[in-house]
Amino acid sequence: MPSVHVALLSGRSVALSAAGAVRAEDLRRAAQRKLGRHLAQLVLHGQVLEDHTLQELQGGETFFALARRCQVVSSRRSAAFAAILEDGSVATWGHPQFGGDSSEVAEQLTEVVDIAAATLAFAALKADGTVVSWGHANFGGWSAGVHEQLVDVVKVRAARDAFAAIRADGSVVTWGNAGTGGACTLQLREVQEISATCEAFAALRQDGSVVTWGRADWGGDSSQVSEQLREVQQVAASSRAFCALRRDGQLVAWGDAGCGGDGPEEAGETNGRLRSQKGRAKASPARPRRWWRPTTPSRRSARTARWSPGAAPRAAAIAATWSSPTCRTSWRQGKPLPPCGVMGLWSPGVLRRLVEIR
């Protein structure tokens, strides 16, 4: 029976028997047991192996394994944090109703590979392609209605109150607040990536077309630029607008004009770097440009950061957080945000698990 080798970057390796077709996930788990380390991914010939079946393997083939490390997830407006630990389990803290308490789904939170954060809920993607969600039921924390569809999932993306999951066959499953992207009635196929504003989604398909849904004036309605959305390579999102980069270098923007949805305005000589006409712009690869409405200078197009400014990993890989003791910042119609991200909200069990991360 032929055998293959799985090696860590440190040089340590193990030999595994591999007869016939082998699933990459089964190989990863077998190597994980023998090495005694939690492995995130396997790499063969420079390519990361997803969870699919490998054909007949040649004896002596060497796979490289990437060890899993702790990852902390939140969003700018979230009321809680979630950490994927080295063993694939999840620790949460913050406001208990808005994602800080995951005790009801704790038994399901194993072999987690990624977490998407909405404002009041989280969605965890597991190694087997299933998804577990928790938090506020009306804003993405309840996914029981689409549970049977959440299989073979490869990516999960979050808006403020809703989630969208891309399956291996390119189809999309949504849940959460129906008015802000949680209910997509479109038959989406061949989707390769999804971007999100606060209340809308944009799906980039393999043929370079773009499909949008959610709050119309925040990017969910792209009908005015639909003819221009062809041969798109990338879609970026600000809080209320989208911008698509086409293969020919043209930029197409739509959504709230105050957040970049009207594209850059013509402003004299551009030195060939950027030209705009009716919401379209041509960008040079030499220098990126930003634009926003002069009347609302604080609303600028920007990428969404995965890390919250209020949390950072320390050198010893111990998670540390800080914030106002009451977190009294304006939030949704001027209502104060409940206490969130405060050390006092951590249960001893969560704190102990985070401290033990190595």
C-alpha cells in the first residue's frame, strides 16, 4: 500500500497510508492525530487543498501542513468577540445576547476554520462545510430556516444584520434581516466572491458579472450601472456603496453618493491616473484614489478591517481587550450600546482558555 508524508514547516513529518482516492479532509485529520498538532490546511505543490477528493496518490508524495493558530474576530459595530482556538473550538465574550454567549451551540463549535461577524451575531464555518450561527435571532443568529442548505459551504460573508454563504457549487444561501440582505430571492449561480456594505451584498460571478441585493440605496440596487458591470475582477465595499474594478481598468461605483457611490468627480487634470464620467472612472495601477462627497468628509470609501481597533494579540498570543467600561457610543438612532468587550464580562472559563493559548 503506497504511503505519503505530511510535514510541518519545522521539518517534523509522519507517514500515512493512502490507497485509492483520498479526501483531503480525511488526510488532514489523520496527520493531525499522528503529529499531535491541530492542523489548519494541507499544501501540495504550492496549492492549498480544499475539502475535495484527491485522485490516486503516488507513493512518497509529500504534503506540507499549516498549524492552526488562534484567531480573534469581530467587526467595528459588534457588541462581542469570538476567538477560534488552536483546537478548532470557539471562545466568545461580550454582550451575551449579541454573540458574547455561545453556550447553546458550544457542542457544535468544533473544527471551526473561519468566523464571520455581523453587528449582533456570528456565523462559524466548519471544516466539513457546515455553518453554525449564534447571537440575536432576528439579525443572523438564527439559521435554522436554511440549515439544510448550509452544506458544502466554502465562504461566509457578513453585512450588518445578515449573512451570505457561498457553496462549493457556486450557489448562495442567505439569512438574517430580510430587508438588509438576509432574504435573496435571486437564483445565484457560479458565484466566486461576495462583498457587503452595511445593508447590502454584491456577488461577483465567474463570468465577471455582478448581482446585488439588500437595501437599494446602500448598494442593493445596481440597475443604473448594470450594463457597465461586465468583466469585473474585484468588488470593494464602503459602508453604503460598492465599487467594481473591471478588466479594462474601468471603475464602476453605485450606492449612497455620500459614501462613494457616485464615483470620483472630474477635477481638472488627472495626469492619466484617474478619469471619471457618469459614475465611471479609469484608474492607473500606479496609485489608488479615494473619493467622497465634499459635504460629508467623514464618510470615505474604505475597506472593512477584520480586526477591531479595540483588540489586539500580544506577543505571547494572549488576547487583550479594552474599551469604555460602559461602551456608551451612539448606535442606531442614537441609542446607547450595551456594555461590550469589557474584561468584567469574561467568564473565568473563557479567560482561562485564552490565557492558555500558545
